[in-house]
Amino acid sequence: MVSQRTLFLQHVGQTSSCPMGLEIDHAKGIYLYDKEGKEYIDLVSGVSVSNVGHCHPKVIKAIQKQSEKYMHLMVYGEYIQEPQVNFAKGLVDILPESMQSVYFVNSGSEAIEGAMKLAKRYTGRREILAFNKSYHGSTHGALSIYGGDDLKKAVQPLLPEVDFMDFNNIESLERITEKTACVVMEVIQAEAGIISAEIEFLQAVRKKCNSTGTTLVFDEIQTGFGRTGKMFAFEHYGVEPDIICLAKSMGGGMPIGAFVSSKVIMDTLTNNPALGHITTFGGHPVSCAAGFASLIIIIEDKLHEKANEKGQKFRDLLNHNLIDHIRGKGLFLAVELKP
């Protein structure tokens, strides 16, 4: 009999020549279990996805209940679907007052793509700025604003009129001008090694965007929904974006993403042309039901506050002579080893 591993390597598209190769039977809470029953602690949370744990019973119940009513009905934005409406209202209730319109998509990369299009439409400008060492996804547009060369060089050319600044370098912000449609940034750079923005730097970014009429886009795809000890990482700084991108833990384990802005900004996608951004499966009702259930769990169980407590436990217990330092916020941490 051909093994699952062999079939996996033969028929499932691979991302590298050396996948982890764990064959998981089931998952619960923070644990993954292989076919032999061996238990693994999922310290990466499925890469910033499982903020409420694997297979949370309330999320499972929401999925089951919604899937019995209906799943896909119509392309996004045409029918009034209760799971979408409830989740959108739940999201705007925890975001700044200016952010009143949620556009649902399927993933983080799609959220970034939509946010860049929205900023270009709203401002009438074409230039996009991002930061060195940033990561925002692997679709064509998202990869264009990746702050490294290793993932981009094989698929050039990418989007034109994209440039980069240095993170936490206020002088580099002079690159933002009245020709800039948007600045896209992570408040805490994830793939760079959990590098937090300095408060003076983030304030300077906001000020420069205000003075040039540039749209500020925060990528909270990895940092959102309580992982850093606040519901969103920007709350640590008191600096608000014009557009925020969400995904990963947003769905409680189901695929979903969103970009959120003011109603005025978002409505630019509705005309000249109409259907300025469209998606077939974005805001899938089952994913929205799961996401809304997950959001309620985070709020009611105060998981964002518990992330601070547990993050401090890691800092206290990770006391080893090979550790140089620990950085990050809440449970979004990096452990730097000594050379």
C-alpha cells in the first residue's frame, strides 16, 4: 500500500524540497496528534492562525449550524447574508470609529491586494511604498511589496512604481510624497524576526502620511486578534491606520481575510467602474460564522489580556545561557540565540 507521505510528495504541490512531513491525525487546543498518538505543542499556532486553539467547540458548533443552513450562495456583495453582516458589525465594533466598512476576502494576500487597489483608487495615485524586510504575502501584488529579493527575483517583473524605506528610520520617511498612494507596513515585522516599530517612528509615519495625503495601510494579518496582548498591535501605539488588513486567526481556523476602512474610502470601489473589486468566495458564510464565533471567544475569554500574562511566563521561564534576548509583545515573541 502506498503511504500517505509518498502520495503527499507525489500529488500535493510542494513549497520546498524539505517539508516538515508530520502526518497529523487530529488537533485539539494547543496540541497536534500524529497517527501514532504522539503529542506536539503547536507553538507557531499554524503560523498565527489558531488564536482560540484547534477545533474550539464553539467554532465547530458555529460551522455546523451555518453549513446546515447554506454555504455559498452568490458572488460577494450581492445578497444579504447574516454571517457576513454579524461578523462585519463585530469587527467594526472593536476597531477605531473611523473604520466602518469591511470588505471580506479569502486570505491575507488577497486583503493586501485589495487594500493596495483601494488606496490607488481613493487617492488617484500609483506609487506604493513599503519597508525593507517586510512580508505581506506571495501573490503578485503582495510579493511586489516584499522587502527582500530572495522570493521576488525568479518572478520579475512585478508591480511598477513600488519603492522601499528602512523600518524604524525616520529619515527614510522623506520618500513619502504627494505622489504616494499608500504606505503599507507591519506594526511588528513578523518574518523579519518580530521587530516592533518604535513609537516615535510610527507617529512620524502617520504624520507624514497626513501631510502628503497618503493612505496608511497596516498589515495586522499575523498580529491581529489578541496575539500581541491587545486586540490589534497598533493599539500599543495609539496610531490608527486608514486601512487595516486582517486574516489568519480571523477565521478561527477557517480561511478568510478582510481589508477595513472608512465608508468614504471603501465606496470608491463601487463606481467608475462598478465592481471595482470582486471575489466569488470572499466572506464565505461558513468562514464568517466561524470567525464571528472566534471573535466572541477572544472577547469573552479576554484572550488578548491572557496573551500578556502567558507571554511574560515565557520570558520568565526561558532563562538559559544560550539565549541572548527575547523580543516581541504578548505571545508574538522571538527568541534570539547567542552566536
